[in-house]
Amino acid sequence: MFRVAEKKPTIEEKFRAVFSHVAIGTVLSTSEIVAKVVKAYPDVSENSVLPADRCYNITNAGLAYDHSFRIFEYRGRSSYRYLGENYPYCGKVTWKDEPCGSWTDGVLEKGENWPYRK
């Protein structure tokens, strides 16, 4: 009899599971975020836990922002505020410290200098 291989959870699913019980508004450092994910999923490399890629207010050209999983607000100096998925975020989005878009009540509007993937 053949065994069907179990599907391994994606990094997004791992983040979702780890932070699902964290209170909205909790402030965490990069090291705290990494430690939580690695403790729950020892198979995850510390180098693959990138909270900056999970933020409402920052982006990079290498990430498909429209389809990415966002749960944090970057507060500067390795500090993040947990907001959870589908948060009605209001604020600007930056790329390389320059404004490139904004959120109003959870709706994203891209600016003319939005970084597009190549």
C-alpha cells in the first residue's frame, strides 16, 4: 500500500500558527519573532524567518507584495508590532525608506514609484 506524503506547511502557514495566539498590538523584536518560529518549527532556518517580508508598511521589489502574507508593522530598529492578517491598516508603505504607497482602512493604493518585480 502506498502512503501519501504529508504536505509540509509553508512558511506562511508556520507564521500563522505561531502568531495566531499573540495579542494584536504586541511589540516584538526580530530575535523574538525568529525564536518563536524556530522553537515551534525546528526545521526552519533562522535565516528564512524574515519579519520584514511580512509587513504592511514596507516592501521590496523581490517580493510579490500583492499576494504576500502580512501580519506586522515595522516600527524601526528591529521592532515589529503584531497586527494579524487582514488588519484594517492605515499608513504609508515604504521601499528603501521612500514612500511608495499607502493603506487606508485595509485598502492598498500603490504610488507611481511602487517597486515592481522584474
